[in-house]
Amino acid sequence: YEREFKEEPSYSRILGRIAQHRDERQRLLKAYFEPTEEERLEGLKQPTAAHRAIASLCRRGYIRVIVTTNFDRLLALALSSEGLQPTVISTPDAVKGAPPLVHAALVIVKIHGDYLDTRIRNTTGELEAYPAPLTKLLDRIFDEFGLLVCGWSARWDPALRRALERCKNQRYTTYWTGLDEPDAELKDLLRLRRAPFIQIDGADNFFVDLNEKITALEEHARPHPLSVEAAVATLKRYLPDPAQNIRYRDLLVGEAERVRRESLSSSFAVEDPIDEVSLAARIQAYEAVTEILSSLFAVASFWGEKYHEPLLSEVVEQLAAHESRGFLTATSRHSVASSTSGD
């Protein structure tokens, strides 16, 4: 290439020489995005681990807007598998028809277009400037959202780089990731955005690790279920999936520990005099304390598998055997005595 054309090869230059018109380039590139039947069976040209991790973060609300230079639809496929249907903007007309960002649950902005649209932008000349509606949309996004940049060096796409440079507000942090140390041009942009640079070994590992760490933080911060309905709904999510067995154990053991603590509190002191009226109130109080745990037991017993059963027996045995300050004995219809020892 260098001998023939006396210039360094690049994606834009090569593509511009092979196909001079946009329609030709669109037809040429289409085969690179659509898998053949054989490729489909081999799992090629399918969403990557990074796509799936990003889709998981979108489903849980951590990502609301995605700006991509890619023409493919792999991210849309990954989002669809999570039950998400984003607003996709790839043309100036789509900008005008899209809902305001504040009202959109999830938006993908394909600033170079979609591979099925002949208006995709490939060459250096086409990337020098974006249509006015896309430019205004980028200005809003870069002004109103924090950014996590991955897979873009800032060396190419001059119009995208200028959009970042002209954003004067720094409302939220920009995090920039890359395989290699930033070059001088990127360092200038990092200083302008006051963006920390994170060196990674690939998008797949980075986004999978990020997703797992956020999941771990969610589990750590999750409050105790506030109602029987919430606890039962949580358990029903765990039971069908053997991979959730640890969370199944944590849920039941944690609830049993709460029951144990509360039953040993001063509210259930066995030394206090008890008559028939207070005994009935005491039983109601015990029922209230154990309501969530008993509901969990009912659901696990009915819907659980054989491997769920040992934990149920274990929890019952631990509750029955825990050290108590005493127990209540009803000696007759009219007398209830407190004892601290006995069979």
C-alpha cells in the first residue's frame, strides 16, 4: 500500500480507495457485521462479554446513555436479552424524533450511523463534522452526564474530540480507559476533562469486573426485607437457580439469626409474670417476629429442590438449640410459671 500510494495505510484511507461512494462502502461493510449460518453456530459476530456486562449495568440503571462509534447492533442484541428496548439515534432525523434525555430510560447514540443505513460515516472527511442535530445532542450529553470512555483513543474522529473539548462544564467525572499509556494528544484531552486514566487489559475483562464489583456492593448494601412479600419474592428468585444457593443460605440463616436475637430481647423476658391475657399477647408477638421466617420456610418447602432441604432442618435445629434465658410453662388454665431450667 505504501509503495503504491506513498502514504501510511489507515482504515479511512483504505476504505476510501476501495469504495469511493457511501452506498458502496455500506454494501462492502455489511458482510463484516452479519454472521453467516456457520459463524452463528460458532458463536461469531455475537455480543461479547463486555456487551453483556454493559447491558446488565443498563438494566439496573447505572448506564442511561451510550455514545458509540460502532455501526453494528451487538449492543442492542445484548440489551434485548436483558429485556431492554433502547431509543436508538443514528441520524439527524432520529434526534428530532427522540424523547428528551430526561424522559428516556435508555438511549444509544450511534454517531457514525448504522451499518444498514447508507449514510454511515467512515472516511476522514466524513468524520470532520457531524450534522447540527447530532452535534447539539452530543453537547447536551457531555454537559449533563458523567462519562466512562472505553475503546476510543481520541486520535481519530475529530468532530467527536472537538465536542469533548468545547464542553466547558465539569458537572460529573470522566473516566478514561485504554490498553496503552495515553499519547500526547489524549493527555491534553484528559487534562481538559480532568479525567483519570485507567489502564485495562481489554473491554471484556474490564466491564465484567466492573459489573461484578457493583453487584457485590449492591449485595453488601441491600437492606433487610421490609415485608413478607419482599422476602418471599427474593427467595423465589433464588430457588430456581443453583448458582444462587449461597444467597438462599444467607437469606434464611440471616432471618433465623434475627428471630433468635429478637426472641432473646427484653420484650420476651421469661421472668415477668404472665397470665392468660399476656400469654396470648406473647404468642402474637412471637408470631409477628417469626412471620417472615415461617413464610420463607413455606415457600422453600413447597418450591425447593432436594438440595434445599438440609438447610431448613439445620435452621430449625439451631433455633431450637440456641441458648435461652428460660422458657414458659403453663401449669393450669389459670397459672403460668416461669422457669430457668428443666427438660
